[in-house]
Amino acid sequence: MQSEMRKSLNLILKQFSELDYVHPEDIPNIDLYVDQVTTFIESQLSSLKRDEDEKILTKTMINNYTKNHVLPSPDKKKYSKDHVLTLILIYYLKSFLSIKDIQTLLEPITDKYFGTESELSFYELYEELVAQGNGQSKALIKDVIAKYNAMQNAFSDAPEEDQEFLRNFGFICMLSFDVYIKKMMIETLIDFNSQQRKAAADQVKEKKDKS
């Protein structure tokens, strides 16, 4: 008989496999006021809520992102498609990164690609990220199942009535450790990229000072 945890895991993995991203073509081609932005993103990401009362995005959040230079300022109180795409990225990143880290990560991207006519548009950048992410979904599901199966042989010496609880606890810890390691790697890479950008800017300044 399947354990309750296995049933829950199968349901979660099924939901994950059916998750879809917000398609850029679904975003209105006209600039939006802040109320329209929050309504749109709420409708697109509502399936990701843990609780019904959870707010995906609010005016206050948007104002804070702009104030902290995470989100470029709107043009005459209107937000473009690039603004909406940036807010979607922020939503995913803020679950495990600080606002400061998100700002450090996104600022060079928005500086170069946001609202520009460069060879790589912000729209295309977002599409590429989604394509790469979708390509990893099967490997992620396989890894989660492997971790779950590995725990099924653990705690065999514990009292029988405690074994399922302990195995579920161990499975959660394995997933948490994986998240912790990846978060640490992400933060290290953000710091490295920031240092590289600063070094490059210092070199440019030094050359200007000498000329």
C-alpha cells in the first residue's frame, strides 16, 4: 500500500510536470497601469499559491522593487512587457534570494537588454531561460524520486511505528540540503559576477583617467 507521503509526492510531481510558464505573447502589447499589472500577474501565477490569502504581487511590492533598483522605473506610471517579464523573474527568485542579491543579479541584465533594440531582446532572453528550464524538468523529477527511494531503506532499526515519519523527515532534509547547496552556489556566483563587473568598471575608469 502506498504511503501518504508517496501519494503526496506523486501529486506534487504531476503538478510540477503540468506547470506552464507565462508566455510573453500572453502579455498585453500595450503598456499597463500598476493595477492592471498586479491583476495580470495574479491571474497568471495564482496556481503557485500555497495559501488562498497569499498575494502574488501588490503595488507596495512593485514600489519597493523600483525603489531598490530591482525593477526599472515605469514610463509615465505605465509598465511595459519587459516590466512584466522582470516582475515574473523577481517572483521566482525572491523565494530563495534576498532583494539585494536579486538587484545585483538583474541590474546588469536590465541595464543592457531592458527596453532596448539590441540583438538579444529581453523577450528573447526570457524565452531562452524558460526553454532551458523546461529542458531540465525531467532530470529534476528523476532526482527527487531517487532521493525519495533512497530514504525508504533508512531508519530500519527505529520502532516500526516511527519509520515512515522518520523517512519522510529524512526525505525533506535531503531536499533541503540540496536547496541549501544550490543557494550557496548561486550566492557565490552572484558575488563573483559582481566583482568581475566592478573590476571591469575600474579598468575603464583607470583608462579614462590616464587619457
